[in-house]
Amino acid sequence: MTRFDEPLKKALGDKTASPLESALGITTVGELLRHYPRRYAERGELTPIASLEHGEHVTVVGKVSSAMRRPMKNRQGTWLDVQITDGKDRLHLAFFGKGAYVAENRLTPGTEAMFSGKVDVFATSKTRRVSLTHPDYESFDETAETAEEFASAPVPIYPSAQGLATWKIRRAVRTVLDVLSLDDPLPAEVRARHGLATLEGALRWIHRPRDFGEITRARSRLKFDEAFVLQAVLVRRRLAASAWPARPRPGRAEGLLGDFDARLPFELTEGQREVGEEIAADLAREHPMHRLLQGEVGAGKTVVALRAMLQVVDSGGQAVLLAPTEVLAQQHHRSIVGMLGDLATGGMFGGTVVALLTGSMGTAARRSALLDAASGAAGIVVGTHALLQEHVQFADLGLVVVDEQHRFGVEQRDALREKGGGGRPHVLVMTATPIPRTVAMTVFGDLEVSTLSQLPSGRAPISTHVVPAAEKPHFLDRTWQRVREEVALGRQAYVVCPRIGDQEGDEGDVGRDVDSDAGRDEEERRPPLAVLEVAEMLSDGPLHGLRVEVLHGKLPPEEKDAVMRAFTKGEIDVLVATTVIEVGVDVPNSSVMIIMDADRFGVSQLHQLRGRVGRGGLPGLCLLVSEAPEATPARARLEAVAATLDGFELSRVDLEQRREGDVLGAAQSGRKSSLKMLQLLRDEDVIEAAREEAVTVLSADPELEAHPALRAELDAVVADEKADYLEKA
């Protein structure tokens, strides 16, 4: 008998297991059985040959129409030309040497088989010849184990790789299935409530189905498994966190928060008030708050977070705001000090010190910030990763606010939370990227979720247009004219580029896994536009005479801060920058956002960048400059952004166009996504049902003493560190 965690080399032997490991990274029995077929072929089904593309590695099903010996062109001897057909087009199979003699005997006309190899396409103006050279192959009668299976059973076609044909994977799967023994991790009562098959049965049906009905039942069970395990990990974590002690931070009457509210020059939105009440109630409890605050760009999340920090300061504690970049940390510090006014000076005004701590600060400033944090003089500390270092101490840390959570790892978050001293601090996670409900349940399932969807009064509408620079270069000329017109009215503009310069490491400040498809092969595309090149081009050309400056992550910290201060004061007309200005930067006088090579950015990132304008009552204009041709996925992304200002709608578009693993963070962690069957947008009902069941099971049995197989499954997930990208508390 074999089990999920058994090494594949032990179960199959080194000769069979090694190709699976080298080609697909499969090392255990469980990983092999989770390598599901991508489709199923039926006897008599012919793959459309016209759909094959040059260079792809394919497995096709076809019928041999002819097999002929042909003379070599440049040397003596012959080669075998086998042709298979789909009734309309022909696919040529070329065999040489000994392989030709073997194929000649096995691939006789009328034989139906699977063929696996790399596609070559030779096309002229009149003909298109598609071929595979020395493909692996196996006829249906060789693949089938019984006459019944040969006649009717669907044939699994697996995702494969060069040198590893689908039927070799199929044989390996059969071998382990024949000796498989599993304890089902899904409780029997859950299976019964949802009419689900056993795990062992589902695996047999997905890999060795007798009909398509078994495939459907297998997928239902395996899809539910993925949702249930994800939710159970999060629910267990949530229950454990709710048991931790925390010092209540109820605030006090006539404190800093009251003074701040009285001085606000604007009315809080209804959403800000409601979310503020939720957070205030959480802070007053004896267990730590774990809440996600998400909202539209410009919805006022910073004000909500600041009010929470002031409540903690009024309760005698300290609050920390952790930002992913120095530019954003400095911006947050300026913004908070500006909103607090004389309340940020402390001393005789009865306020509190707002300290800034970043890794590149000067020695004196750094020593002063560290002393203020450790002594408690600073009620609010804003910083970057520098806050996580061991020597950074706090007198009484009561609240941790994490901005742009997805840019911080679990270990970094925990390092700061452990500085709470006498109890766990409350945690407020903020994200300016709106999240579809299913993603929020799946990625942030251990957090209470608060949403700000209402924009504050004074936010002007932003009009967005795609500028097709390659098709209509005069549109690009008009783009720079618009910038000059806005500057002439006393306003300012951003120009964003994907890259800094030509040196190694100049790719940009924030790496993103974005499909960079502009309708052509990647090697044919020019390098992305760079800040330094574009700034020089604009200064010498269409924006000559305007005050143009650059901002990017490789500038010295003091220079970055000086540039942002100058732009905020209106001393710079046009700021050419990387995505370092993506979030948090708030300059009310900026009215134009030009995004160069916009197709190289993701949907959510474009939406964030667009949100930097239209913040001061001035109408905003965002122009997405791209050379992506019409009718390409890249152009479709840009048109989607231009069509709506609804970040939640765009987040669904973003998810539809990206891999599930990217959304969950697998691309950043380098690990495979655990989602093989589950689709976050389409399977909302499955996720909701799995969440309810996970809550029911774990609430009744937190230690899973009655469910040892489920406990082992969850422990294995965490032990394998696959939960790193799930833990967003």
C-alpha cells in the first residue's frame, strides 16, 4: 500500500520517477495524483490539426491515413513519412533510423493513436505543412487495459513536457492507484451533506474514468477539497488568534481623537463612520483585532487608520504604521503630521510625537526616532522594514497598521506583532486594491473585512483614454499638448514608466507578474520605456521649458524625499517616475497621469496609478499610452481600465486574466498554486459552502481530535510552508 506522502522514487522506482521529477517537479505520490488530466479524448475523436501552433509541445489524437518511405535528400537511405488526418487537414510524422522501422510496423493505415511531440509548421503563401519529428506515440489498443475501456472509456490527456509523453504519466498514475490507501481528510458528515465521493474514489474517477459522469463527480469532490482545506487553514488560524490576550484600547473622552475630529475640515463619509465604529469596538476588546480595511482608491482609508491610532494613543498605547517603501512611509508621515497639525508636536499642546523610522536615515535622526519609540514619547511611529529589526523596541505597542499587506511576508508581519510586550497588539491590514469577495474569503479568510466603497466629497471624476501610439502617433503628440495645457493652468502631471534606466537592476521598483503580451513574440518587443530616457526626451522635446524631474527607487532617500516635497509644493511641473508613486502619494494639484507602455502593467496597478490624480477637486485625466495592437489581450486590459472607475469590477477583470496562483501569491513565493480545480470567480458557492463547513467542524473540535486525517492534512500544508501566502493577518 502507498500513501500520499510517500516519495515517488520509492513507489515507482528511480527510472520511472526521475523523468517526472525533472520534467514536472513531481516528487511524491500525492503530487502525482494531484497532477490531473487537462482534458479527455474519446475513441474516434480527432484533434483539429489546424489549431496546432509552431513550437508548442502537444499530445494529439489522430488516425493514420498513410505511411510511406521517402528517400533522404542529402544522403543515402530512407525515412518514414506517416500522415494522420482529422478529415480535413493532415499532420506529418517523420521517423528516421531504427525508429522508422518500429513505426512502420505499428503505425499502419487505420491505426488510431496518441502522438506527443514538438510542432513544426512550414508555411508558404499557398500551403501549410504541420509536422512532428520522432514523436512518442501509443495506439488506443496499447493504452487500454480492457476491451470495454478501449471501446468507450475517456482517455486522460495530461499536461506534459518535452520527453515525457502523456501515456507515461498515465502509466505511473495507474501504478500508484492500484496500491493506494488513504484516510479521507474530509469528515464523513460533510461528504454526506454535499453528496460527495470519497477522496480515493474521486482520484480513481479523475484518472481512470469509465464515463464522463465519473469525471464530473470527481471534479466536484476535488474542487470542494481545495476550498475546504484553504478555509480550514484560515479558520483554525482565526480561532487560535481569537484566544490570544490583548490589552483593550477603548480610548477616552476628550482625548486626541476627539480633538482631531473637531478639527477635521471635512465631513467623514457614512462608510468611514461605520468602519470607524467597527474598528473602535474591536480595539476595546480583550482579544486582538484582526481586520482588513479595503477600499477604492482615494476612499479615505488613511483617515480611518489614523483615527484608530489616536484611539490607541488615548488609551496609553502606541501605534505603528508599516509601509512597503520609503517614499510611501515618508508620504504617510507627512500626511499624518499635516492632518494632526499642532497635535503632532506633543508637549504643551497635549498631542503626541509622530516619529519616522526608515533604513537609510541619518544616525542622529535614527537614534532620536528609536528613543521616542522605546520611551513611549512617540505615540505613532511610521516606518518601513526598519521597524522589524531586533533593536527597535516600543514602550507599549497597541496597534499595528500594515499598508499594502501583499508586499510583506508572514515572517515580517509576525516580527512586528511580537513587539507587543504584555499582549498581542491589534492588527489592521489596509489594501488599496479592491478584492473580489471570493478572493477576500480565500486569501484573507482569517480577517474580519471592512470595505470603503464611497468616495469622499471633493473627489473629481477621472476620464481615462487609451493612446494607441503605434497606430496613431499624432495621438501621442496630442498627449504632450494636453500636459502643457494643464501646466499652463497651474496644475501638475505624472508620467510613469516601467523601467528606471539601462543598467542592470533598473527594471523598476516593484516587480509584478503581468502578462506582457502585445500581440507579438516577446523577443521581438523593444525594451520597456525608462524614466531616465523619457525624462530627457520630454525635457528636450515636447515639454521643453517645463520643470521636469525624475523619481525612482534607486535615488538616495534624501533625494527622493526632496523631490516629493518639491512636487507637493508645486515646484515641479512634471514628475517622471516609476511605480514608486503607485500608492499613498497625495498631491491635490496633480491632474494628469500619463502611463507609458501601459500594457506592461496589470489592471489593478493601472487603477492604483490612475488614483494619484483627481484628488483635489480638479478633474483628472489618465492617458494609457501603448503600442499594443487592437484585438490583443494587452489592449483588452487597457480598454477595460478605460471603461470604468469601479475598482471592484476591475479586480474581477484582473482575476479573470491572471492565474489563480498569482492571486494567492504563489508567483511571489515561487511555489505552485494549490488550486488545480477551484476557480475563485466561478466557484463562489463552493467556497462559501466550504467556509461554512470549516467553521462548523473546527468550532466543535478546534484540535481536530475526532478528525486525525484532516489534522494531518492541515499540518502538512502549514509544515510545507504553503500557507505563507494564505496568512494575511
